Amino acid sequence: QPQPQPQPKGRELFRSQRKESEGSVDCPNLEFEYGDADGHGAELAELYSYTEEPDLSHNRRCFEEDFHTQVPDRRWLELDAAQQKAYVMRLLDGLEVVNRDKRLRVARAILYLAQGVFGDCDNEGDVLHWSRHNSFLLYQLGTFSAFLELLNMEIENSQACSSALRKPAISLADSTELRVLLSVMYLMVENIRVEQETDRPEWKTCRETFRMELSFPVHTEEPFALLLFTMVTKFCSGHAPHFPMKKVLLLLWKVLLFTLGGFEALQAMKVRRREELGLPPLPEDSIQVVRGMRAASPPTYAIELMEQQQQQQQQQQQKRGHRSRRPLMKQDSLDIYNERDPFKNDEGGVDEEENDDVDSGIEGELDLMERDAIIPPMPAQHLPIERVSFPKGLPWAPKVRQKDIEHFLEASRNKFIGFTLGQDTETLIGLPRPIHESVKTLKQHKYVSISDVQIKNEEELEKCPMSLGEEEVQETPCEVLYRAMLYNLPQYMIALLKILLAAAPTSKAKTDSINILADVLPEEMPITVLQSMKLGIDVNRHKEIIVKSISALLLLLLKHFKLNHIYQFEYVSQHLVFANCIPLILKFFNQNIMSYITAKNSISVLDYPHCTVCDLPELTAESLEAGDNNQFCWRNLFSCINLLRILNKLTKWKHSRTMMLVVFKSAPILKRSLKVKQAMMQLYVLKLLKIQTKYLGRQWRKSNMKTMSAIYQKVRHRMNDDWAYGNDIDARPWDFQAEECTLRANIEAFNSRRYDKPQDSEFAPVDNCLQSVLGQRLELPEDFHYSYELWLEREVFSQPIRWEELLHCQ
């Protein structure tokens, strides 16, 4: 009986390496629910680094020393509301002192209150309850305004900036005051922002007042979010390297989430805006549709199919006791799973992915020479047929744009009549009956977006500025924010992307990159292996939280600006594109995305509030490596989905940017992301693949039929959109530059019309009535009466008037 043939060593090594790096292809479905933010406890825990743990006991000590001198033999929880208010007011008075150290001690005592007086609590629930209770109390007594003044003082503190600039290595100690102030403000914003059913009526009123205060500033010219954006740009310019960037970005994200509203609030605003504009209601609630989707199984790699078939062949040979002839497996069945095909000659153009990812090699494909050695012994077994269960209906209602109907009629008229009628979509004379039916179907599914209406209005305002008069602009939090950000918006976007690049796991450490670890590195670097492991986890967690906050706040800005006005959204997105946001996001995804999503960069026993009420066990290398028991890391999956959504927003209906996706060879990078079995993430990956499919060539489409099927099944259908075949009228490469230039001109015209309002405008009304002009009262200087007669003599009477000059032509 012949022994089974041993597998080649190269392939065995390759397989084990890929399994270690990529994880099993049969990744389980991830039970992930996308939302505005993670659970309340998790969001508070991410504010603190593990290296800040000693600060918790320091805050407690500052509070208790002061509290026991003022209220002896009592606990905070035992005081009634009036006593608690009286004590907080006394603490706030302590913030007015000149001595910096005394101010810091008082600020630490207030931070301890905001952290939930954990010294008096028995479990995590109590800590979170008192943290919320105290946050509302602190806000009602004016703590936020007091801390805002202190924050402004610290930002302008040139002494701290210059000392940080002189230091070779910046650590936690350089940002102590800033971290205390930002922590108090973050706890207040996050605790007040989150609504609970048990909230008292005065708390609900308090929440609305706080939202208004942050959105529409009274005392200052600018909203609070702008101050935080200024901190980000100051940090990136190198003038303030000690700023604790993670805390600033988390606070900025939560302020935007609180003032502008989350995704469900945004959906409600969209519905309301459509009603106001007289547009038909949305065909579905996109949030609910995505939640109801199920993940598709990722495309299988050809190598796994080969190995599976070889094992079956060997088992059958052992049973029969003789060798059978082993012809090659039918190539067409391989094409479905294999991205590159060594056997077929490329027809037409060369496959675009032939040379991709040379440096990273994450594609999970063997070199062609090695593949030749492996493929010949292929069994003649049929592939195991997987039963495909099709949904009863497509998840999305199809949509048609006005432009699609115009293109369809233009093509039909050229074909049947020989001339076109421009934008006329009503006249169907001379066209055959099937065309009439097609136009009727297209019009039934026609979708007019809010953006279409805004663009049309803008065109009319540009054409007729006089007759249409002033535009009425609604003063929403979004409008106030855009107006405040407008003139420095490019710098804000560049700064955010710089930090995102520094925090991305694929970034190499460069000397010129910014140091984002200033608020995580301790003063004394670790000595033991255990301390080094703990710091390593802390640094990775720190970077993940930064990526999460930047991705979430950029997505929020894009979505809210798009609803407020399409050209505000286009202005932000164009500056993101100019700052290389598209290649940056692709670089982020050009990593082992499964291992990023399942990363265990957290030590649950050290997380707030657990570490404040439980005795900490002795940490060992094993307990650090084990991490938590979660199937995936919520924040990393959240970040990935946000970045994919941002990429979709930037590239949708923009051919020049879609070509950037093609040029940067995004298809294999995105296809690898389909390994993550989470419906929402897969949907946005498939959308990005769909828009570039027509440019990837016939060979790619042929080799990726499983991905093509998933696109048909999950992504919204656009009638007449031949995304899979490449017959697009708009796809003229020479128009790409012109497209961006036209968009930029439209944005500049919008910004100058709405926000640049010069005093002496040529369109300002002029008073032509002689009576009213002469009847105006003019304020004359006091000495005018004394010199009036002299002025008349000199300027009027002594000057001869040459009347005849009026009759001469010049």
C-alpha cells in the first residue's frame, strides 16, 4: 500500500505562517453593533493611560486632605445636596488663588469628584453613578466655565511650552495640569451627554443648556470645539509638544458628538430637512438596513482548496490501495477563488494586480515558480458545492439620479432619432415603446437628494444675486462651527491626518514624525521585562484610541456638513484629499486587518473604574498576554468601519478620486478586508470595490466572481449603472483634472458669497433721491462753525466757475 506523499516543505511553512498571521479563513461572525460610541464605562476607561494609574490615588489624597478639614467625620455620600453644593463652591473659590501648586491640588480634588469618589464606593456601578451625579452638580455650579478659563491660561503658558521644547524626551510630568483640566472637562461632557431613562427633569434641562453653551458661545467669539482644534494645530506645528493629544482628541470628538448629534439624530434631521424641502421620504432607514444585514463568507484562497482536495485524494487512495491518474482541476473553478491566474494569458490589458504589494507580501499568494511546483498533482474531484441561500428581497431600494435619466434618453435619441434634446426628460416622441417603459421605471425610482436641491439653489443665487436677495441661513450648531473653522480648515485637516499617520500601526518610526506618546510615557522608563510589556500594551492602546477618535470625528464632520450644505462637505473633503487622506487610509488597511481587529491591547484589571474599587492582582507576563476574553476589539473594528466610510464619502461620484483608488492598487488591500465577517464593514468594502470595478479589467472581474456576487447581493443597485462592464460615459480620463477644478471654483464661489461680506459691495443699494441725501443730518466737528466762512471764501467764492467747459466734449 503506497504511503501518502509528504507535502512540500515550502508550502507547509507558507501555510503555517499564513495561518498565524491571517487567522483562520473561517473567521466566526463578529457580534458587533455599530453605534455613536462604545459603552459608557469603556468610553470613560479609555481616557486614562495605564501609566496614569498613580494619579488616581493622588487625586483621592488631595480631596480627602481638604474634605476632612472642612467636613470632619463625614463621607461625601452622606452629605445632603445643600452641603455638597456648599463644599463644591468652596473648592471653586480655591481655583482663583495665584499659587499654581494650590490651584492644581484643588483641580485634582474636583477631578476626584468627577471620577466618582471611588474611595467611598464598593463596586463599579456605584463609581459610575456618583461620577454622573457629581458631573451634573459640578456643571450646575459653573465648574466648566472656570476650567475653560484655566485651560486657556495653560494653552497660553509659554513657560511650559519652552521648557517642553528644551527637553530631549517629553513625559507625563510635562502635561500634568493640562491632563487634570481636560480629564474633568471630558468626564463632564461624557456623563452629561449620555442620556438615561432615570434622569431627573432638572438633569435633562441641564443637558440642553450645556449643549447650547458648547454650540453657541456667549462670552467668546468661537465655539469650544474650535479651541480644541487650535490645540491640535499648535501641537502639530511643534510649538507645544507637551499637549496630551489623546485627551484633546477624545474631548473634541465627544464635544462634536454632543453638539452636532450622533448618527440617529442625523438621520432624524435628514428626514425633517427632506420634509421642509418638499422631497419624498427616504426609501428606507439606512441604519436599520445595515443592522439587519448578515456577513458574507470571505473569498477563499486557491491554496486552501488545493490542500483540501489533496487530502481527500490521499484518503481515497488509501482506501482503494492503488494510485489513480490525477489530472489538473478545471481552471474555471479556480478562477472564482484565485486572484492571479498563472495559466491564462492576459487578454487586452495586463492584470493590474500583477505587481501589487511587492514590499508587504500580505496577499497570501505564492510566487509563481513555487505555485508551478504545487499545482500539478491536482485531484479530479469536484469542489464541495456550498448551498447559497439568496435573500427574499434586496436590502436596498434602487435609486436613479436625474443625470442617469438624461444619459439614458440622450443615448436612446441618438440611436433612434439621430439628435438630442438636452436636459428634456419629458419628450418621448419617436422613441419605441420599450424605451417609454424604461423611462417610466427609471422615473419611479428617481431619487432627489438634499445635495441636488442645494446645488441648484446655489446656481440660481450665483446667476441672480440681485433679484433673489439675501439667502436666509439657519443658525445651527453645524453652521456656527463651519463659520468658525472656515479660514483655518486646511490646517485642521492636515494636523488631524498627521496625527492619524503617526498613530497608524503600519507607520514606520521616522525622525521627522510627530511624537504622540508624550502623555503615555512615564518619567522613569521601565526596568523589568514585565514593566516593558505593560508599557508596550499601553502605547499600542494609546495609538488605537487616537485612531478611533480621529476617525469618528472626521466622519461626524463630513456627515453633518453634508447635510448642512453640500459645498461645506466638499470643502472639507477636498482638503482631506489634498492632504493625501486616500493613500493614508489605504496604507492603514494594508496590514493584517484580522489581527488588528482581534488585538488584545488592554489590561482589564487596570481599566477604570475596575482598578479603583478592586484589589489589583499581581500582574504576570501570562496575564498581560492573555488580555481580555472578547472575540474582537470594539474600538479597532469601529475605527476600521469609520475609515472605510470616510473613504466612501471622499470617492463617491468623483471619478478622479476613484482613479486614485485604482492607481494606489486598493483592490487587493480592500479584498483582504473582506476576511472580517462583519456585515457593515463588508458593505463599505464592497462599495469601494464596486466603484472601481470597471477600471480593473476583465481578468480581475473573471478571477473575483465571488466578490462580484457579494456586491450584487449587498450594495444598492443604481439602474443603468454598468459598474461591472466599464461603459461609463463620465469616465473620460482627460476630464478628471477639470472635475476637481470646477468643484473648487464652485466651493470658493459659495464661501465668498456666504461668508465674505465686504462693507462696500458693488451690489449695495445706493440712495439716488436728492431730497433724502440733502436731508441727512451729518455730524460736523466743533471747530467747523468757526472756519465755515473762511472755507466758503477759499473753496467757493474765490474759485472762478468756467461754465463753458460743460459744453465742450472731452
